[in-house]
Amino acid sequence: MSAIAATFRDLRQKSEGGLIVYVMAGDPTPKHTLKIVDALVAGGADIVELGIPFSDPIADGPTLQRAAGRALEAGTTPRKVFDLARAISRAHEVPVVVMTYYNIVHQMGVEAFCTAAQQSGVNGVIAPDLPVEEASQYREAAMRHGIDTIFLAAPSTSAARLEKLVTASSGFVYLVSANGITGARKILQDKSIASIQRTASLIRGRAPLAVGFGLSLPSHVRQVIDNGASAAIVGSRFVQIVEQNLDDGHTMLRGLRECAHTLKGGTLLS
């Protein structure tokens, strides 16, 4: 059983949903990243999603785009992200998932990327621009290295295509809560709730379902879990706290820890 699968098993046994936290690696500097993860795990994070900064992040909203820019200016490279992942996996028992655009995998080479990921303690990889139909070579390499491959589904994903995604995914299926780009939102729309219910019904418990894009409040997390998801993914809200406190590390870390703690409270199953 993979570390991610074991985490979801343990959460079910505790009657909890999961909180997956997204961190842009290297924002504002690589040295900050380890302290940021420490704060989020202390706040209750169950899985850490570590983003590799990329110059053309097509799925990211302005908040994550600015974070990627700061990380790149600080000299963050894929190899440095793997170094950070290794340090995180040594310091904490929570699984580490890397989010990357496939161009980075292609440039490193599939085998080299998967080898580096495994050696760094990475448990899963999300590549939002990798279609499931073109992923066989990558999936085979990832499986050899014990790395979960996590595919994304959208509200518009057909039942037939969702079946392919569930079959090909390991770790969990990532459902984008709304069409468009990332970014914290104030309201989880009714159509997003309907999409979660529909996707959970189609998956029928064959894989954990994690929902992200736009979640920023405990009420969002509560709604996601209550409507059939196994976990909520929160990113932009945390990156906002980093951005708002670039010159005050103490306030930044305290805010991250408190925010994670509050969001985690929304995962408790009723």
C-alpha cells in the first residue's frame, strides 16, 4: 500500500476527511519552504502538495503565478524542489506530492524525473497538462519507482472519460471544483457541489476523491467532505498569507498554522 493510500485509510478509520495543502516550492525563497511546510503540518495538514515553479503555468491564477515568479527569481529549480521534498519527507510522516507541468518531466527525461522523485521521498505526482491517453510511458516509469500518478477531472469530464481517469489514477483523483484557473473564492457554487456529488457517485469509492481550485474557507472544506469527497485541496489561500507577509516571517508562519488548523476542522465527518 502506498503512503497516500495508507493516509486515506487512516483518515477513514478516524472518521476524518483529508486536508491537502499546496505550497509553491521556493516562494519566497527555498529556505522559507521548509518552515512553511512545518507550520502547515503543525496546523493539521495530512498531505503536502509541493509545486515546482514554472514560467508558463497555464492552470494557475494570478496568486500562484506571482508565487512562481518569486520562486524562480530566488533560483528555485526542479532539482532544488526535489531537495526540499527530501528534507520534508525526512522531517514529517505526511506524504509529499509534487505538482509539475509536463514540460519539466519531458526536459529531465521520464526515467530521470521518476528516479529523482523516488530518491527524494516523493509519493505522488500531479501533471495537470498530461492527458491520460498519452501517459502510458510516464505511468509505467512512475509505477516502477513506487510513485502514485494523480490525474485531474473537471466538472465537464464525461462519465466515460472519468472511468479512464479512475482506472489510470493511483493515490487519489483530483477533481477541479470549477472550470477555469486557480484562485481563492468566497463561495462554493451550487454547480460545484453538484459536480462533486456526480463524480463521487461515478467513482463509487474505487479511489479517494480530492477536490481543489478555489477552496479557501472552512465552510468550503465542510461542503466538499459532506458531498462525497475524501479530501479538500487548498493552495491559493496559503499562498496569499505568504504574499501578505513577505517581510514578517513570524506573522506568516503563525497565520499559516492557524489557517491550516481552522480548515482542518472542516474535515471532521459528522
